[in-house]
Amino acid sequence: MKIIIPHAHIINPDEFFRADICIENGKISSLESPGTLLDTEDAKIVQTGGVFVLPGSIDPHVHLSLETPAGLSADDILSGSDAALAGGVTHIMDFVTPLRGQSLTKALEKKISETQYYASVGLSFHMGISGWLPDMEQQMEICVKEYGIKSFKVYLAYRENIGIGYEELEKIMKISARLGTILLVHAEEHEMIENLQKEFLEKGQTEPKYHALSRPPKSESTAIKKVINLVKETHCKTYFVHISSAESAHLIAEAKKESLPVYAETCPQYLIFDDSVYEGSFEKTAPYVFSPPVRPKQHRELLWQHLHDGTFDTIATDHCPFTMEQKMAGRDNFTLIPNGAGGLEFRIPLLFHYAVLQEKFSLQQWIKLCTSNAAEIFGLKEEGKIAPGADANIAFFNPVKQNTLTAAKQAQQCDINIYEGLTVRGHVEKVFYKGEKVII
């Protein structure tokens, strides 16, 4: 059966227009002049009620069932899919994170077997690398040629378990460049952070605020600068995840001016909060323990400017929620607090409220940063816009309705919400995934 969405107010990455949408077999088959498809025979008519019609969003950075010393991150593929749909997200990109020394292909096969039948949204993976392997080049090539992997991920922090050094990074970048893949980099200086952590703990400074103080902006920007120098040598397409500081953004902007193959994402938490979130009780501040941490106010203001200027290609969430019980593992030692927070279902309304309504960027930039740029960067060719031939991934977004964000009402499987109590204008009302109505 055909589905007709008449008189749709469509927001695409390049235009805002009205049209009738025809959906067949999970695809958008045509866009026609408003009102011309209302008499289509054997069609189901779905009225929009005058709200915006958006391409289903893409979140290129989520962590579902991530293994940590405090247990798995709180959302699995089922609840993560629910959270995605609640936020108008129809494609998520999760990570395969091998154990140190584990085969990349074995870790990938395990992840696929655990998730392939349970996702109710589009799902793809970035292949993590948790240390150098003797047959690294062969394994990376198998991931690409036999499993369709288009991107790899490395950490420069966390060297005690999954992080790598710069010599290993250079070798991996050369392989990635040869394979034509994108390398995602978590850029933080491990030694700098480790030394500051040790210093604070020796002084008995164990509260969550020392998580932020042990990971200063310099720990990020120093790593960014070193990686950019390696990009110049290797020509590896490099995507910097969760950029939080002004100096890091400046370095990336300069690299782009040199036409280096670099991309960058930031996250809503760095655009909305400042480091005052670390003042208060453990229960109040522990939810904001994620890496990199929230920065002082001046960084937030400059990140907005870089968004306006085009430094950032995407806004992701780094969705990795933990319960308060899990956070309590670090009650007496901030280094034991599991790093992460949820946000998958809140990104679209948050950015509409804090960016579009505040005229920090346009409706089209909103779609580019949250949807179409990720589709282009990561090769999701049939997603990212409402157009004939594209997957019928569509969200109805009410730009007037207000919601107060709270853990009590959220879809994510967690009793913490870092956006608790914020009232935002803008609400996802309906979502279609490949033509099927999946949220009403």
C-alpha cells in the first residue's frame, strides 16, 4: 500500500518547501505539488497537522551495552532504539570495542550477533581498535572487504585498557588511508590526565569536579595538534569525536583551511552547560562525569561560533548512560565513576530550542549538523534527506509544543538525565522508519 503525506512542510539540508510525499516499499517514490496526491487510489493518507517534516536523524556516536568496570552502559539495543525513535533518530552508529589483544573480526562478529535482530532503527558500526595487533593490516582489510566497515575508532586516553600511543596511531592511520576508511579519534593526552589524577588523589581530592580538573582543555588540544600533524603525513581521513574546547576547535578550523581531510563533531552537553555543573553534591555532579568534561563558559561561547563558521560537521550525543547506582562506584574516587551520559532522544529538540530559535543557525544547518552531513561522511547514501529514492525515514516535528525534560518520562533506560528540568520548545510527534510508522 502506498502512503501519502500531503501538504508536508519539508525541511531538507538545502531547502524548506511544501510537497506531497509518496512512500512505496519503504522508499520515497516521489514528491509532488501540494495536494496533488490526495486522490491516489489504494493509498493511506497521513496528515501532518501542519508540523515540520524532517528526514530521520542520524546519530553517529552512541555506546550501547558498553562494557565497563561498573557494568554495561544502561541502554542496550532495544532501549537504545526506543530512545532514538523518541528523538526522531532513525539511524544510530554504535562502536565495536574489542578487549585488549582480541581479534577485530571476532569482536565484530560478537557485536553483530548480539544486535542484528533487535534494532528497530538503522544500525551500523565503527570498528574500535584497542591496541596494536601483529596482523592489524590484514584484520582491518577483512573488516572493510568482508563486513563493510567504513570507519575505525581509536582512543588516545585509557591506555591501561583500550587506548593506544602515537606510534601505533601513525601505523593505523597509514593503513586506514590505504583502505580509504575514516578514522575516528578520541583525542586526550593520557599521560597528562594520569599525572593529574594521581596528584589529586594523593591530596584526597576525590570529588567529581576533579574529573574535570584532571582533564583540562590542554589535554584535548595537545592531542588534537599531534593528530593533525600525523594527518599531514599520512593523509588519513580523520574524524575528531566530541570536541569540547575552544583551542581544539581552532586547531581543527586551521586544519580545514589547509584542506586537510579532517572532520569534527561536538555534542549538546558542551553547547548548553558550563563547568558550574561540577559544583555541589556527588549525586548532583556525578551525572556530568563524561569525557571530555564540560568546560568553562568561554569555551561554550566559542564552540557556538565555530558551529556558525563551519568548523563542525556534525553534532552527536556520545550517548552512554549509566545509573546513579553505577556512578556510585566512584563515590570516594572520581576515577572510578563510569564516564558517560545519555542524550540520544534529546538532541533534536535541544538544538532546535537552543540554536534555531536563538538564531544561532538555520533550519537547514540544523538538518545538516544532525542528519545529512553524517550520512555523507559515513556513506549512508539512501539517508539524510527527503527525496525520491531515499529511505522513507521521516520525523514529524512540532516546533511549538513545549516539553520539560526529565528522567521520569525519558525512553532511555536510566534514572539520570543531565538535562533534568530543562523546558524546551519542539517535540517529535511521529516517526516513520522505512515507511513503517514506529512512533505516534
